Amino acid sequence: MIGLSLAYLKDRGLNTALNILLLALSVASLVILLLFSSQLENRFDKDAQGIDMVVGAKGSPLQLILSSVYHVDIPTGNVPLDTVELLRRQLGVADAIPLALGDSFRSFRIVGTEPAYPALLGASLADGRMFAAKMEAVIGADVAARTGAKLGQRFVGGHGMSSGEEGPKHQETPFIVVGRLKPTGTVIDRLILTRVESVWGVHGIADPGEDHHEGESEEAHAEHAGAPEVTAVLVRFGSPIAAVRLPGFINRQTNLQAAVPAVEVSRLLALVGVGLDAVRAFAVLLMLTAGLSIFVALLTALKEREGDMAMLRVIGASRAAIIGQVASEGLILASAGAALGLLLGHGVIGMAAASIEQLRALGLNALTFHPGEALIVASALGIGLIAALIPALRVLKTDIAETLANAR
């Protein structure tokens, strides 16, 4: 019966190809939406693990989260260095990790921080050691892979954090690679980590903990050092009371704001979800349209070969065999459409990740499969089967003698 079904489908090749393509487009659309939304949500969760609150300059709380947690936006401003110690003294704060941003190397951000930051994201060294002195750097797995940087290699950062070329280079203050991190599947894979004091030194801001230059007064040293600042502070709570009390306390400060990653990401996903729901509804409608197209095609084809069906019944084909033959046509069409749709969906994800830096930075991966794809394929097969069974049942109700007489 399968061979007969394939022969019938091949006989109307253009119609068959169009039905497969229509179903493939609907399956691909659903697969793309599923992979994009699930991978985006998973990546957001992984990158924010252990970070309960972010403190930064006044502005958009979402921008603060995107720039300091996910490193895909520009910072809202800087905050005084005293903010770090202020937060560490608060009841219920387990840790407060400073971040100093502003420079990059080959589009990878240079982040001034402390060794507690990679530990927070579960990163461990592949080789080398953690940064300790000024101008020492530890690079993430993606940085190492794409730049080819080795231990002991020196590099110069440039001002700016865009995905393109950096701004003016800091030639006088090169960094040296002292360690490389293992892949984590988080944002830290594409970061260059160093001490906060390194970032200050690159921009001519002296470390307030350093000794004065010989003969330099307190006033002159303060003017030379500038105002040491950080871009943001990542906070991890040690008790529930801090989660209730601390954000309000911070937001009442004149130049500070507290943003909770879980809250801001939920808002972002809700906004994105509205658009995704609309596209998803269109894809479902497209799949139903594909099912209707298969139904019409099979119904038309069976009308043309009613004589063949009647002859099969005359020579002894059972009702189940007739239904199976027609149903197999629908299932073959649906299977081909579902398989092509999966390939198209993963292919589009792969091309998007390869060509769009922001999507690649968010960890979009075409080789990742989601359990929901099985449901999409099952739905496509179910639609193809239902579309085939209705014409099949109609054939069984026809009068064999009358059909054969009209077929002469």
C-alpha cells in the first residue's frame, strides 16, 4: 500500500510539493518560536543565577539589568565606590560584587570585578589562574575561541562596548591573559574579567588604596585620583528580609536604583510574549490551512480514481486496506512536511545566530532540541491523518457497481 500511495503522490507531483511546503512552513514557524522563546528564557535564567538584585545609577531598571547582568546594553551611569561597602554592611546581604564597565576588546566586554563574580556563575578555570594584580585578565571560553588568546598574551582594550570596533585604544595600559575559563553556557563565556582597579588605571583614575606619590599632598592626590566609581553592584541576599527591605531602601536614595532581575526579565518576556503569541497563532492557522489543503487534494484525487478504489474492493481489498492506503498518503505528506519544517526551523535559528551578534550573545543554538517539537510533529501528523480519513470514509460509502459502470 505504501508503494501505491507513493505512486499516486508522484503522479500529482506539483500538488504534492505545494502541500508539503505549506505544512513545512507552519511547522518551521512553530519550531522557530519554540526554540527562540525557550532558549531565551533558559539563558536569562542561567545568566541571572544567584543575582537577587542589581544596584546602579538612576534610569531604566530594565536597562540596568540588561547592561549589568546580560551585558547587551549600555549602563545607566556610575555609582560611588562607597555603595559597595554600604551594601555589604546591610543586614541580610550575603555578597555585593562590583562591576566596572566601559571598554572592550574585539567586541568582547572588559569587566572590572572580583573573583566572586565568576564563582557566582559557576565558572571554573580551564587553565592558568584567577586575576590578582592590576592589568591581569581572565577570559571566557568564547573569547578564547574567537580571539585565539593564549596564556601570557598581551592585548589592548578600546573605549566603548558596542558590537563593532572599539573606540580609541589604551595603548599605554595593556592587559595580560593569566587564565581562561571553561565553557559555562552563560554570559561569562564572552567576557574578559579583570580587577576593578585595572579599569580605573586604564582611564587614569588612581586606586584610592594606593600610596601617595612622594611629596604629593592629600588634596593633590585626591585630584589626581579622581572619584573612584563602579558601574553597578550585583547583590546576593542571605535572608528573605533583605529582599523585602533593601530594594525600597536603595530606591529612596537620590542617585541609586535597585532592580530585581526576576521582575525585569518577567516584564521583558511578557512584552516579547505578546508578539510571539500573535505569530504563534498565525503559525497554527497556517498548519490548519495546510491540513485543509491536504484534505482538498486527497478528496479531489480520490474522485478522479474512484474506479481504482472500486476495483480494489472487487478484487478483495478490505475496508481497512482501503482506509490504510488513503491514510498513508496523508501521513506521507504530513511526515515529509514535518521533517522539512524541522530542518527549516533549525536552519533559520542557525543562520540567525550566525549573522546577528545579539542573538549569538544570548546563546541561540540551532543544535538544541526541545521536547515540544515532538508535540508539533505529532500535531502535523494528526492533521494529515484526519485530512486523509474523511475522503477515505467517503470512498467506502460509494456504490461499487455504479462507480464501475460510470468509470467505463
